[in-house]
Amino acid sequence: MKQENASADFVSALPNIPAAKHLSEEQLQTFGARLTEIGQRYMDSRGPADERYIRRVIAAQRTLAFVARIVIYSGILYAPMFFVGAFLLGLAKIIENMEIGHNVLHGQWDWLKDPKIHSSKWEWDGVCPSKQWQRSHNYIHHKWCNVVGMDRDFGYHVLRVSEKQEWKPVYLFQPISNMLMAILFEWGVAVHDDKMGGLRTGETTIEEARPSFKRLFRKIGWQVGKDYIFFPLLAGPFFFSVLLANVGANLIRNLWAYAVIFCGHFPDGVEEFEPSDVENEDKARWYVRQILGSANISGGPVLHFMSGNLSHQIEHHVFPRMPSNRYAAVAKEVRVLCQEYGIRYNSNNLPYQLFTVWRKVFRFALPPRTPQNPATQTP
Amino acid sequence: MASSLLNSSVTRVSQWLASPLRPRQYLELLNPLWAEQSCGRIEKIQRETDNAVTLVIRPNHRWQGAVSGQYVRLGVDVDGVRHWRCYSVNSAQRPGDETFSVTVGRVNGGRVSTYIQDTLRVGDVIALDKAMGDFVLPTDATAKLLFISAGTGITPMMGMLRSLRDSGIAADVTHLHFAPTEKDCIYFNELNDFARRPGFNLHQSLTREGGQHFDAALLDNVCPDWAERKAYVCGPEGLMNAVRTHWQNNELSSQLCEEVFQPVRAEVPAGAGGTVLFWNAGSSTEGAGDKPLLEVAENAGLLPKHGCRMGICQECVVTLREGQVRDLATGEVFGESGETIRICVCAAAGNVTIDL
């Protein structure tokens, strides 16, 4: 397709987006319409099998969480069980946060019309209140994905992962802040709110941010009370062992969530955009931006499940309300369509994607080389 | 005192331990009836006619009881999707027995009634809402009663009749019932048993076998003292209108108790909008069939919470009280009262009421 468009009278629909400037307006619109058709076909076919899937996953997750707590206490009799229990609880928390919580909060299961599995009612197992996260994630991140200065998740206001972000001396420390984000991931998510963030920049007043803080402190109270006070207290003299096991479980969840989520938009090959790129953006252009701004993680069914199917990040960004159990199937069609239209479809295994993210963290910690002096540029 | 203090602190700690879930969300894994929400197990399914079945339902701990003749909303999952429908409680209240029954008639093309007839099994658990309505026996046990019913409209009357029978009250009841044929008559045998009781005067009219439809002459003939009775009517729209008009014309509306079937939805012309009532704001405005309700509200001076304005973020989800909406992305017209909708991508399809 790229070759066909080499003719002199070709007008690009997306002249400012290098990875898609080979598309004419007509091609772009057909691409968009075909993508909408694919999504609609999957949405129309939702049915009892999908319902069974989510109910079973929820029941299995709750059972696992319960068993994990028991296994942790069995560490009182046989110490290695503290480690096994922490690991199981970590798994339970990962499944709850990713395959269940994240996806329910996107409204992927609202069509069941069951208030027990509904985006407006769900509260997840993490310190960030669901409502707060829904706003910063579903709205600001998903709508303005990878638009530097608009998508607050791009670098999380802590990291510089693109030359489009202006360099500041504080970024010299970003290899360390990146590591802290991985370890404290749930806490990072919790304080990453536009109202609270606005305090720092002066965009919001303390009064405006007060409700967000109140909600956050209440949620922190429940989460800390549960994992770091009440469950350890039940173990009596083994308080600290259970506390450590719970800290370990949360750490396992934090590291895994960090890895999956950082691989969604920061690996090599994803595009970043300028606010001017999204002026008068229509649905087809929005699709192209979501695809170019996202990256998939390739792997088997276990990886997809444990990542909450966020390994299909491209499909999730194109169809955020599609039930996650359908992403694997729809991905095949999206990939073929992208190939047909010459739109880059970024997919690679987890170690590779993570390696390129970390490479960026180190590379962009340093100030850009001055473009005025080409002699200093390496070939 | 000490034990109640202990009890409440155990509850508090267990809530903390289960958070962000509730303790019952773990218990319901063992038994769905231990859920926090009101629900019930199907104990028995009894076929009444080819097109009607009676469900005996055992409700869980959340059930607050029902008075015979009231209606209860059942939440049935059809192909994974929950649908709510109202049915009349037709069992007598029995002390110490929480089970109640409803009879479900087949509605042509009705998703829920068809599912209940053909697919629902004993042991299945369905969601319940609390029983509501004042279509119940008067507190004055000596009042003379008149029941007028057609088709499955007999079900709430059956509840009242059974209650009278079980409580041993020999009430003075005239019952006028319409059905197309004898085969369509639910509770045919039981009704005839009632007919042998003193004080119970049954008149069945089989309209497709030469029986009369409701009119003033028939009423005067079957029940000359109708004006002195507390009257109850339940049936299709035609019967309801005829009876209502007759009682209004005689200025006796206060003695008539009506129970409507599921409201008949007016067919909305393709693309048409309607009047939009914002329930908690108490204001209303016209909403075009192609204009998102979010914009309609904003133009009316309201500031609903919202985010992306493209249907992906769930910030603008509100509850639909009445009417239906059109999904502007797919063109689909949908909506049952109580359902949630995204107002940034849904427009009015006919008159709608939403809770902003």
C-alpha cells in the first residue's frame, strides 16, 4: 500500500504522524469503518459463555484469596508456608486488580446488568479508590492516550520516556524513581490524580482537592487496616511474619502490575503525539493514534490471563469496553487489518518490551544532545 | 450487652478483613442464597396451562415478606443479561413459611416469559426486589368484594382468594373472569372448588367460545350490587379501560383498585426523540433523537458529571427511570427502568426520565 501511494497527487490524511502518513483520507476512513465493524461483531456476539467466564473467574479469585490467607497462617506450623501463602495472595491480588477490577471498572461487564459486576459499583483491592482511578484512567489516559502534556499516564509526571518531553535535571534520578514506582506501584496509582496533582502545579486549590484526599485516606485506612493490622493481629505472636507475608503479596502484585502496565505504552516503537495532533480528531484518527500509541505483549494464555489481557493493549485501547476474554480472538483480526493498511502493530515478548522500556528510562534521563551541533551526534 | 458489643465488633472486624468486598461475598460462594442482595431459589415449577407456569420461590434472608396480591420484581438472567419483570404474588401468606408463588404467562416474543417457561429449572437462583403495591385485601374483613380479571390478570386475585380461604373468612366475593377458552383458564379446577364455597359467586366468560366481553349490562346481570362492593381489576388494557370508565361514569373511582400489566410501550418512530425529564433536577426539556442526553442536559443549564464524551470512560453513567434511549453509535434502541446508561452516547427514543 505504501508503494501505491507514491504518486505525485497523493494527499496524506495524517501528514504529521510519520507512521501513518502513507494513508489517504479514503483509506483512513475505510480502515476506521472496518475496525468499527470488527468491534461491533464481537460486541454483538456477547452471551452466556462470556457471563460464565467472568462469574467463574470471580469465584475462583475469591477462593484463591481465601485459601492464600489460610496458607499464610499455616506458616505458623511450618515456616515455608509463609512464602507459599504470600505468593498465592500475590496471585489473587493480581487477578483481582487486572483481569477482574480493571476490566469491570471499564464497564466491560456492565451489559450483564448485574450490580455485583458493574463499573459504577466495583471497589478493587488496592489503595487507589476505584472512582478516582476511573477518571484518571478511563477518561484522561484512554481518551488522550500518548498525547504528551494531556495523557497524565505518559511518564506519570515522574519519568521522561520521549524526546517530546522537555528535559529537567530531576530526570537524572529517574532510574531510581522508576525502581521506586515498580515497588510502590499501587501507591503511585493512588496519588496520581489530576485534582491532587493540580495542587503541585497550582491548578487546583486545597478546597477542590479535599474530597479526593478524604476518599483516598478512607480507602487507605481499609487496605492498610486489612493487610497490615487485622490479618497480622489474628496470628497473635506471629504478627510480624504475617505482616511480612502480606507486604510480600502486595509487592508481588506491584512489580507485576508495573511490568505489564509500563509495557503498554513505553516500549520502543510506540508513537507519542502533540496536542496539535488531536485537534478535530475523528474516530478513524483516534483509532490510529490508539494503535500507534500502544504495545502488546506476546505470550501464552497464562500470560494473557495474568496480565488481565492488557497484553492485548492495542485491542484494549481500540475497544475499551469489550469483555477481556474476547481480546485474544479480536487481536488476530486487528493485526491482519493493521498489516493490510501498513499501520505498525507493536507486539513483542515481555522481557524484550521491558528491556526497551528500561533502556528509554536510562537514555531519556540524560539531556538531549543539542541538535544545533550535528558534529556531536553519533551516526 | 457484652455479647452484643462482641457481636458488633466481630462484624466490624470481619468487614475489615473482607474489604473491599463484604463478608457475604465470600459466603455466597458456598450458597448463592447467602448473598447480600435479595434473591430466591426456585423450589417448584408447576405447569398451569400450555402457556402458564407457577413458580414457587424460597427467598433469602433479605426478604421482607409479601402480602397476597402485591407484585414483586423478579430479576432473571437470560443469556447472561439480567432482566427485571413484575409478577403478582398469588400465594396465601402462611406464618412460618417464607415461600411465595407467582404465575408467569407466556408473552408472544417475550424474552423473559419464554425463558421462564422453557429454560428455568428447579434450584436456579433469581434476583428479587421487595414486594410492592396496594392491590391487597381491605383491612375490613367484612367488606363485600368484586374481582374482575382476564387471562393472567387473575393471579393477584388468586392470592387474595387463597388468603381468604386459609384464614377461614367467609367473605362475600363475586368474581368475573374472562379467558379465551377453557384451556387458557389458569387455576380452572381450583376456581371451581372456590365456586362451591358459600359467599363465593364465580362467573367465567370464555370469550372465544361465545362468552361475552365486559360491559355494563353483563355487570348488572352478574353482580347487581356491584356499586356497593370494593372492586379489583387486572387484565389487558382493553378490559382495564372499560372498567375504569364505567366506575368513573358512576363516580365510584375511589372503590376501584387497579393493577396494570407491564406497561405497553408505544412504538417509537425511527430517529424520533422525546421529552427528557431530569428526575432529581425536577426539570424537563425536549431532546432530539440524535442529540446525546449529555448535551440536552447541558443546554438545559445542568452540569452532569462526565468525562470523555465518546462513550469509553463510564464517568457519565446515570440511571434510566423510564422510557428508552438510542445508542448513537449502533442505533440500537434499548432500556428498562433501573438500567444504567451513558448519556454522552445515548439520545432520547421517545419520552425518557433519567436520574442525573
